[in-house]
Amino acid sequence: MSSRPRRAVRRALTASLSAASLLALAACGGGSTPATGSTQAAAPDSPGLTAAREALAKYSERPTAIPVTQPVGKKIPKGKEIDFILCGVQSCKDLADFFTEAAEELGWEVKQIATQGTPESVQAAYEQALRDKPDAVVASGFPRAVYAKQLARLKAAEIPVIQSNADDLLGDGISLLKNGPDDVGVQGEMLASWVVSNSEAKANTVYFDLPAYTILKPVKDSFAAKYKKWCDGCGLDNVDVPITAVGKDMPDRVVSYLRSHPKVTHVVFSLGLLNVGVPTALKTAGITGKHIVVNVGDAQNYQYIQSGLTDGAMALNSHETAWLQADALARHFTGQPMDVDQQAVLPNMLVTKDNLPSADGDFPIVEDYQEQFKALWGLS
């Protein structure tokens, strides 16, 4: 397990953010969708409840293996220089730090380039990378529309660009894309499996979402699809939250909603950061009996879970993503394609108080992921 000091991680797109992919680069939405219907009790052995419980059992298991098993098989050159472009939130800094750890094992040097998450600062960071002429560029959270001109020049210079936790497509300058739109839908299924199982298919749920972060749309869609399939007749309300509410009046918004919708039993947040401050606000308001689960957990939410203030969280794979990015570059620098890394399915995990690995901070999903990657690199 990583020996890095623990800190209060704020995940965002990532990436996924992660998130790292959590940048307000698209128009913010608002409003809500009325509930689909009144809550109805399901038979204990209903097909939907049975399917949800089976899915939850699968997602609650802690993976023990990294998703790549093929050794690099060649001597990995040292001395490579990598520019890592940050996205302006803590989750991206964490991803960059995890990547830097992997790079140090391989004898590479990483230059982290800060941004404020604005299009102008992102473009300036890519301009800096063009001036640096590194062996590769790694970034997280930015759709290519923001840096299209710089990406074209990097492609012309044959400098690979690796992305994660971004609403984008592989190719045309992007050599590797992890936790993209095709990958994150499973997160919604994980959340739905917990809500339906916890409620015994009797939930009345509100889903708070940040439509500005378009990478989260597949999560929302997947949650709704599985929830309706497994919890027939259960109420579901979707509430869009503007980016300006994050870190400000989000707890007040939740309290106000639950006061006006007292029959709601379960609260789902598309990002863990939306839940920060909410448990305290609910306690102060005298609102009890609500069950909370979040997508993309962070240190604060893991502490909530340990204390019984939040029920569950989808734990993202930032450690494994960062080291897989290094693995892909190791193959590239030895003249091999990155296909095994692109095709690899990164691990995810649904954590509750019963299976929470740690509440001290961000934790790897695969406990000994570092040793497993180093074995592929011929370092152990």
C-alpha cells in the first residue's frame, strides 16, 4: 500500500475526476424531474431485488489484482521527461502525485504544471508543454475542445498525450483514455445496487447531480436505468445543482429539499464533494432516517461512513489509474502499443462501514498494486 502521507482528498473526474474530470467547462443545468411514482413494496424474492443484491455482493468485494497481467518484457529506458497538467482540484493533484511515484520507480522525471481549471489556464499549460518538448504529456479532466490547437501540435510532434476522467474519445492525438464515457456507467449501477438492496426495493430516492460535469451523465443514466429495472414503482427525483453551490450552500439545498419531500428515504450524490457538510446540516435541522450514498468517495466521506453519518460510497481507482498510465508509457517507450492498458478494466469498489479499507484518506482499491505493477516492469 502507498506510504504517502494521508490527506483530505477531494475527488472530483476525476477523473474520472477525477473527480479529476470535474471542470465547469460546460453549461450548468438546473431544476428537477418529478418522481416516477409512489414507493411500492417488493416481494423479498422479487427478481429486481435479487439482481440488485447479487450486483452489490460483487461490487462490495475488494479486488486483489491489477487489470494488466502482461509483462512489459523489455528493458524500460530511464531518463524520460513527462509533463503532467493539473486540473485545479485536489483529485487531479493526487492523481499526479500517484503518477509521479510510479515514474520515480522507472527513473523518469515528472513536471507538474498547475492550472486554475479555466480554459485559458489549461491552454497556457499545454503551451508550456509544447515549449518543454517532453517525452509525453499526461492530463486529467479536460475535453479536447479546450486544447484542440495544442493537441494537434503535440500530435504533429509525435508526443503522446494520455488522458483520464474526461468526456472525450480515444485517438486523434490522445493515445490513452481511461475512465472515459464508456467506462464510468458502472458507477451508477453500483450506486443503484446499494440503494435497492438497502431499501429492500422500497426506496424513494433523490439524485443530486452536477450537469456541468458531462463525464457524470453516463453515471446518472446508468443509475436511473438500473434503479427503475430493479425497483419497479420506486420514486426517483433528479435535482440538478449549479457549480456555484459546491462548497457553499449545498447543505442548505439538501435540507430544504428534504423538508419539502419528507417521504424521501435515500439520497444519492453524483460526487462525494456534494455531500460535504450535509450530515452536519441534517443533524442540525433535526432531519433523521435518511440514507446517503455518494459517487466518487473522498477522505471526508470515508470518515462520514466510519462515523455512521453516510452509508456508502463508490471508491474510484486513482492509484491504479496513475500506475496504469505509467505502464502504458513504459510499453510505448519500448516500442510496444498501449492496447493492453487501453483494454484493461480498472477496478472499482462500493464501500460501506463493513468493508471500508481505511478512513484516514484516499486508499488504493488493490492493496498491493505497486508490487504487482513493478513485477510487470521487471523491478521486483
